[in-house]
Amino acid sequence: MGGFFGAVTKENCVFDVFYGTDYHSHLGTRRAGMVIYDGEKGFQRSIHNIQNSPFRTKFADDVNTMVGSMGIGCISDYEAQPLLIRSKLGTYGITTVGKINNEEEILEKVFSNSHLHFFEMSGGEVNATELVAAIINQKDSLLEGIKYAQELIDGSMTMLLLTKDGIYAARDRLGRTPISIGKREDGYCAAFESFSYLNLGYSHYRELGPAEIALITPEGVETLSAPQKKMKICSFLWVYYGYPASSYEGVGVEEMRYNCGRLLAQRDDAQPDLVAGVPDSGIAHAVGYSNYSKIPFARPFIKYTPTWPRSFTPANQEVRNQVAKMKQIPVSELIQGKKLLFVDDSIVRGTQLRETVDFLYESGAEEVHMRSACPPIMYSCKYLNFSRGNSDMELLARRVIQELEGDEGHKHLDEYSDSSTERGQCLLKSICEKFGFDSLGYQSLDGVLEAIGIDRDKVCTYCWNGKE
């Protein structure tokens, strides 16, 4: 995934960009960067690898040498950015969040119109942010170039461009990812996560609409291209990767997760001794479940995070599993002899579920029941780099369906997604047997959409039902 933060103020904004970007660290673990602009010093850029050290540590020295009243920063789970681009349109910094599905088609179009070249990253891929800049530079102005990129890209692309005149903020064509604007007496900021600017003295101003392009200066936020009505915002913002203190389209993440857990409990008849959330993103779902069911909430194991980054950071899956196991610290008094029900935000690949269940039984649990706060994931996301998996068969539900029925099973995904059907029950039973749960339940798609609470036609549910 990835996240960004930008600020334009009347005074030095370097520390705003530094702390605002750091507040997006939950969205990426590989690369991070900052670009600052000052009228005298010009553009200053710094990029670091943050795989083995947090953002604040890597950039602590940089912020003491940078100076400027405008800047952007990003956390990236893949490509190095922000990039500093020198072109016929002038020099600008650019950072993006999104995914390009038609990269080869765009490269061919760009090559046919110019003599550009691109640096290849590992695996032969092109830096997506560099490609977006090349698209923009095909036109005669930044505004027209950004519009062209929005139209040309199959997937999604939300971006910030830092120029000497201000920050261009552009939300992707269907608003799959957010841009939230904060306001302070001396200027404005733009962020992926709306909570990121509150402790910096900014108050919430507004969110950009789908495809909206705005120019942000210390004096205001000017809409250069009006928002479109059609929207398909990613539902996983609320379910999983959004930070609990954020809100999107006026709906708070913590509130949505609480409501999701409550709705999950309404149709469940399990009678455990304790309800727990798989830390960290499953906790609010579990609190909602507990409060509705009146079954006590507890934390039978605690995730140790002070020195461990996210568990999937190492490239090797075996190492990732070992790191995940080392982070789980049991609270024996809440496990031994207890019937436990865990609520997780989602079950994607299931690579760590077996270890978690074994860990709980080894710690003395009598029963382990699992609930997912969303339906079985049937399709890999084609719009956002939520993960780097490229095959649907990496998904747990699809693998189990293949084991049950072979290729025929994939013609009946709607039935497998519905636990009231025979195939749906068969999927639940098979996963239970595979991972050792005493029972398993999934939230329904209707439950997720009800918990979000906005117009259902404006929410992307592709990963569950394959509908665009």
C-alpha cells in the first residue's frame, strides 16, 4: 500500500511534513521520502530504506538540514518516492498511491511520443510514480497532464505534486483512495489519513471528491477540476488498513469496525467464555461483538511491537511466520481452560492462522473459535497494491475451493461466499479442519456495507464478489 502527507504554510513546514508522514507508517514498510521547497534553497529531497528502521529514525538528521514552507512526504511499500522531476513543465516533486494494470500499454504510448527511458526496478518493473510523471509530461500543463493520467490509467492513482506555486492534490478517478485536507491559520495540508494532521494543529477542512484536482497554497484550496459523482472507495480502508482514528467519507474507522463486530454478533450463536480481537486491527471488531453479545472482552495474547516491524516485512515466508509467532505473547490466565472466540479483520492467505491456533492450544485453550469481520476474499485486488500477490490462488478461500471441487468450484464462488448455502457450509467446515478451529464464521457482505453506512454503489467490493 502506501500513504502520503503534504503541507503548504507561511512558515517552515518541514517538521509538519516529517511528523505527518510518520503517521502513515502503518501503510508501508520498505521506502520513504520527503521533498521540501524553499524559495532560496529550491527543492531538497531525501529517500531512505525503512525496512529495518522506522521512518523517524531514518529522517531525523534530514529534517534538521531541510528548510521550506512547502513539502510532501510518503511511506511506500514498494517503489522509491517521492521523485523529483525536471521537465518541460518545470521541476516538481511527485508521490503516488495506487496501481497501474496497463503499464505495458502506457509505456508503448509514451515511447512512441518521445525518447524517454526508465530505470528498471528488481523484477523488470518500472517505478509507477516515474511512469505517472512521464504521462503528465506528455501534456502542456500539469493540470492537463494529471487529467490525462487519470483517464489513461487502468487501476487507480492518487497523487500529490509539489511545485514552486503550491501542491497539486489529485484523487484517483473513482476515488478508491482518499485525500483529506486540513486547515490551520497559516496554511493547509493534504493527507491520506485524516488523523495525521490533528496533533499538528490542523483541523479537518474537507475531503477531495473522486477525480478532483486541487491546488493548495497557504491562502486556500482551489478546485481546478471538479469532482465526479461516481465513486468506488475501497471498503478495506475501514475493514483493515485504515488507522483507527481516521475517517473516510465521514465514516470513522473505529466506529465502522465496532458496528461490524456488533452486526457479526447479532447472527452468531457461539457461547465462548471470552471474546478477543486478533491484534491490532481485529480489536475494535471484537469490542463491538463483545458489547452486543454480553460476552466479556479480553486480550489472551498481546502483540509485542516495540522492536518488531510488521510480520510480513521479511521476504521469506518462513521468516515472516517466525516473526509473527515471536510477536505473540500469551496471557496464560486468560487462555488456560477457556473457550475463546477471536475476531480478525479478514482471512486472506491464512499463512499464520495455523501457528496462531497451535499457539493458543499449546497455551491451554479448551476451544478456539474464529470469526472474520468480512466475507471470504475471492479475488486479488486489481485496483490497489494492498498486497503484492498476483494470483487468486494465493487466497485461502480459493485454494480450499480448488481442493474441494477443482476448477468447477470456481464457477460457484457466490455460493461459497454465502454461509447459508451447502457450498458455503462446506467451505467453513474445510477451513475449520485445516486450521483446527472449533468453529468459523464470516461477516456477510451486507453486514460490511451496513457497517460502513454510505451509499453501497459508492463502495468497491471487488475482492469479495468480483464486481467492478
